[in-house]
Amino acid sequence: MKDKLKNEMKTMPKIDLHCHLDGSMTLKSVEQILKRKVEPEELEAGNCCQNLAEYLDRFLLPLQCVQTEKGLRLAAKEFLLDVAKENMKYVEVRFAPLSSVHDRLDCRQVVEAVLEGLKEAETQCGVSWNVIACAMRHHPQEDSLAMMKACREYLGEGLCAVDLAGDEASYPMEGFRELFAQAKRLGFPFTIHAGECGRVENVLEAVEGGASRIGHGIALKGHPKAQKLCADKRIGIEMCPTSNLQTRAAEREGYPIREFMDAGLLVTLNTDNRTVSGTSMTQEMDFVVQEYGVTAEELGQFFRNAVEVSFANDEIKHRLCGLKLFR
Ligand SMILES: [Zn+2]
């Protein structure tokens, strides 16, 4: 029975809402851009990270690759062609434009290069996509606001939302209230990395501030009141099991996916960083089936939840609703 499910998992249509471009660059594209042989270990976190900050160090090499328009275009194109191999139907890929901006490359050039790469790949593989622009916690907030303003013209034209990412323990959510009030005024929907390795208060602040989705949300574990609030507001919870275990956001035992499902939260299953975490959507599905007894029906529910909370337009949502997602 499990073998049958394993085979079905490989071919079934998939949706990923939480996937970072820099952490999901294919080895081939990294080699092509850096013009040298790269060992997988140079990119993969494995199981040796002590915390989120150490995990984030694995992004140094991919970030070197996205400092030119050519690199950005290639990274985005190869990424989409890669996810197509596991029958991905829709992906929201996120990245931090400011991490590629320097005196010879402005924010618009950065965003346009990524959009071009994705468009080029879409004509070849047919995967639908949207881009989420991440503000990084360690960047000056006036720069993040300028980035959002520069991104505004692409909203609905390939870019669907903004996000807050980076080292949550060092930069708690309360410092970003005003930035996301501004994001709201600019008309952006947003998701926030919260409760990945911080306190449940970060999740609550993000929701109060208007986030319609939470990246990770592990800190909701053991907090039924906060869970109920998120469930009532139909907040999407973007869970990324492999990454959460690698960053020590959670332990293998007691990973709260079942607790969140039982609390009625809109759980979605995601990869976070395909390359840095050495994973794929198929692997994440297999992992939660093996480890936490998730059933085929429940996998289907994760993807239906993903359609509901995605930032896609109605046309894409309609198409995704028509997919034969697990049972
Ligand atoms: Zn993430």
C-alpha cells in the first residue's frame, strides 16, 4: 500500500508556496555561473547545523551567483525547469532583491531578470509561478521600503506578494510593524517568516499586522489559543519539515504537523530550500507520510489548502482547483 502511494507521490500534481530561489538553485546552474566544478556539500546544509544562522551561511555561494542579470535569469530559469520534473503545477518562488542590488544593478533590473528567466522556462515546461519579494531582517528598513516601492509595478504581473525573511532570533517581529503597515498601504498581500525559531508572539504580531500566511509557524506548537486565532482567520501555515529539522526549529519527534492539522490550521507542505536542504516536494511528502502517518487524503488537503491561501490570481486558482490532487 505504502509503495503504491510512494509511486503516486512522484507523479501527482504539486504546489509549493514557500521556496527560496537562492536556496533552490540547481547545482548545474551554480556551476555554469561560477564557471567551476561545485561539490554538492558546498551547498547542502545536511544535518550539521546548530541553528538557523548557521543554516543561512549556506546561502553565501548561491548569493554570489545572483549578482548579475545573466546569473539571475539563469538561476530562475533552471529552477523552474527543475521543479517541473516532479510535476509541479504552481510555485511561489521567493527571493530578496536587495541581496542582488549593487552600484551596477538596481532593483528593477534584478526583478526583471528573474521574471524573464521564469517566463522563458514556463514556455518550455508549463509550470505556473509567481514571485514573492523578501525583505531581509538584517537590511536597513528604509532600503526594504524602497525595494517594495520599486516592486510595486510588478504586482499582479509576475510578482504576487512580499515577505520578511532572515534571522528571526536576532530581529524579532515587533521591529517591523511599520514596514509591513507600509506594505499594506502599497497594496501588497504578505507572508512573514515567523515562529521558525522565535516566540509565538512573533506569529501573533505578524497576523495582527495583516500577514495572511505564516512561514513555518513552529512556535504555535503548544499554544491552542494562538492556533485557534490563526485557524479562525484562515491563515495559511507554510510548513517545511526538512528545513525545520535542519535549522533545529523543531525536533523530529514532536514536529507539530499533526497537532496543527488537528487544530484546524490551514497547513501547507513546502520545500523551503530544495538545494540547501537537499529536498524536493516528493521527498517532503514521503517524509511526512513515513514519519507522521500523513495519509493520501491529507496530502490532498495540504494542496487544496495551498490553492486557497496562494497569492495566485483567480484564473490560476481556478485551474489548480481542477487538478486531480490526491483523492
Ligand atoms: Zn523560508
